Amino acid sequence: MIRKALRYLKIIVFITPISAFAMKCYWRRTCQGRAWKAEFPNEPAIEIRRFLKIFVQAFALPSSEYLQFNPNDRVLDVYRPLLNCMGADSLELEYLDEFIKHFYQLSLNQIWHPDLTLGQLYAATHPEKI
């Protein structure tokens, strides 16, 4: 389904060694699946994984690393290291907004604030279940 969205948006993404270095603090973590289940105990793991895969696709991060993110991670804290090391905006937040609209019919603009966490974003995309 994510691949279909990528084709739909006609995006080609590349992972650079620079972005891998910038994300080292996340990649060193153990799996954060338990933190997600603790935060959202009634949510199916498959829904949490789907959400995280959409997030890493939007940021052009390795899909294998999606469980390295914690529900308390701020979206801007993930975005800033990529922006700082690449020197230019690669439209990660815009892609995230498009993906969220496509999969959850929600605009990031409706819920955005500088301290928005992944957990808050997840809760906003699943309001009927939480």
C-alpha cells in the first residue's frame, strides 16, 4: 500500500550516508515496539507498524528502521538533523502531510504544533480507536 502511494506521488527517495549519520541517535536504540504498545495498549501492532512505515517513507529513511522511533519523539526532532546535514529542505514534512492525507484523510496542518510527537500524530490519525 505504501508503494502504491509512492507511485501515486511519483517520489524517488535516496538514503545518503549523511542522513544515516544524522539519525545515529535513533538507529542505536533498541526496538521501541514496547513503548508503542504501552502508549496504545488497545491498538493492533499492525496498525502501529503501518503508521511508522508511512512516517519513515515520508522522511526517506530506511524502512527497516521504523521501530526505532518512540511515541514521545517529536516530529521536528527527527526532521532537524536531516535538514541540518543536507543543507536543504527535502520536503519531508510536505511528504508526511501528503501521506497522512492519503492514508488517514487528515491534514497535518489541522494538528500541527512545534512539539507534536509521533504518539500525538498517531492518536490524531486513529481518533475512533483511542
